[in-house]
Amino acid sequence: MQTEPQAIEQGQPSAALPQTDEDGLFEIRLESLGGFGAHLAGKMLAEAAVLRMGLNGAHFSSYGSEKKGSPIKSFVRLAAASDRVRTSAPVERPFVVAVFLDNLLNDPAILSGLRAGGILIVNTTKTPEEVREALGYHHDTLACLDATTIALEEKTRVNTAMQGALAAMIPFLDVGAVREVLATTFERKHASIIESNLRTYDRGASEIRIDRRDPAPEGRGVVSVEPKWGYLNAPIGGVVADPANTVTKNLSGSRTGRIPVFHQDKCIHCGLCDLACPDNNLSWDIVHREDETWHTRLRGIDYQYCKGCGACVDTCPTGAITSERETPGFADANTVPLDWSPRIVDGARRHEPS
Ligand code: SF4
Ligand code: SF4
């Protein structure tokens, strides 16, 4: 969304911003994965600032073609009512970065360009000290909250809790105005979900653990991640044959906090999950019988490329795959790697039933 000064509703005060960059802008960047609702969170923040607080603003997001589970960035740019927002470029020098899942902190570009004295908000179960230590980030303000647990307990989504944290941490944002936009938005979807979402929002605003330190002497440098492939080295025809690939080959944090768990005792090896999975993550064996016939048997899930979309869970007729909250180390301990050797029925991949 983008607004012009004359678009501000009549009767609104002519609002100003206490802190802006050299262009008169206050910029926020939301770092997330498709499915967490970062786009909607950014949209509602901008809507509250523009339509209820009398500021000018713009909001847009950047994501790939396959949204769920893929990294996305959402940008909110605010200006005083008397100023126009004259750029639609991605936010490179934000005052605030909100990270919707702490796995994303593995990416060195996540904090790119965060200004000195800025605010970092992270959805994590870790303490601010643990996050600072992992990032080597020892200045500025860090706010941590366990938005995933809040969302699971309230049966809502992470974005609503993160919105509460953003509204509470950005000093000039009116927490009540954002709350009103939230209520109006969810009222349009279904009245029954308003209360749980407002509770999620309030918990997001109140359950943050804040660690304020001196401003960094300088802001963070702008980090640009170069694609792994370009016109000089891309395979002929532009076909990238590796499984679940992207041009940046960034596989960190590609799940949304939930993970499919395979229960072999319930599996009837029907293969429906394999048809549903968009990334071919199901690992299969070919089992030979004594009478020289054979069948396929599901061994487990290769978590390297799994984005936790849950399609396999929804499809399984026997409950042999369930969706669970991902805990640290679970994927590494339980992954069953895909076997990309040639699928020769008689020979190379011979396995006996256990
Ligand atoms: S859909 Fe369920 S029962 Fe069928 S192969 Fe997959 S896990 Fe097994
Ligand atoms: S959750 Fe299931 S369907 Fe989705 S990517 Fe992972 S294995 Fe595939």
C-alpha cells in the first residue's frame, strides 16, 4: 500500500516522527518465511500508522514464486504527514528488524544495514543473552519473545504476536491503533477469531524480554548475498537439477516451526504422501521378496529440504505422519537422507524387510 498526504482521513492529527533518516523516513524490515504472515503483519502496521495515526507510509513484500516456507521480506516505510514516501526500493537501512523465526539468524544478511541504536525483535525460545552471543550483537536494543508458543496456545498465527511486539517496541506506534486494525481485519474474516487474535497480540506486546544496551558506534553494514548461479555458470537451458534448489542455495530456517514426524508402525506404504510433497522429501526403499516380487517401503523423511508445509500430514490416511513443534536437533537426529543412486530394482538398492 502507498498513500499520499491528501489520502489521510479528515480529522486525523498531522503526525510527525521522532526519529527519521536523511530522507525523513522511518523504515522497518520484517524477515520471515512464507506462511508466517509477515506480509499481513506489515500491511496492518502500515494501515494503523497511515489511517489511524495520520502518518504517511508505504508497505510491500518480496518473496519467491513458492511462498510457503521460502524466505520473505516485508518492508514498512513511514514518514511524517507533511512528507511523501518517494521510494519503492527494498529497505536496506532499517531502524527496526523483526525476525519471525530464529533459524533465520543463521543468514548473515538478516541484520543487514540495521542502524546504530536500532531495535532487533526475534521470535525465539532463547534468552536475549543467548541470541546476542550467537550473533555477536552486543549493542542496541534486542527484544525476544516466544511468538510460536503464544500462537500455538491461542490457536492463531505468529504474525499477530509479532505485531504486538512491534507495536510495543516502536515508541511512536500507537498500540491501541494497531489493535483496532487487527480487530477490524479479523472481523472481516470471521468474528469468532477476533478474541483469540487480540489475546495473541496482547501477549506479544507484554511477553517480550527486552535487553537495552548502548547504541553501536556504527550501524551494521549492508550485506548483499550473491546468487550461486548466474549467466556465466548456470547449467545449459537454465535447468538446476539439484532437489529443492534456489539460486542462493539457502536452506537455513526453511521450516515454519512445525515438522512432520513419521510413525513407521502406522504406515501402509500407500505413497500418497509422496504425491503430495512438493519437494520429494520422502525416502523410499525397494524391498525384494523371496518369490522375486518387490514393493516399495517408506523409510522416513529427509528433513534437509522439508519446509514443514504439512501436505504429507494432511494426505496420510492412517495418521502415520503427524505435525509436531520442531525442537532443536530433532531434524538432524531423525533425518533419513534421500538416496539419489540409480533406482535399479534388481541390484544396487536391494534392502531386506526388517
Ligand atoms: S501417506 Fe501415510 S500411510 Fe501412505 S506412505 Fe505416506 S506415511 Fe505411509
Ligand atoms: S511437510 Fe511433508 S509435504 Fe511438506 S515439505 Fe515436508 S515432507 Fe514434504
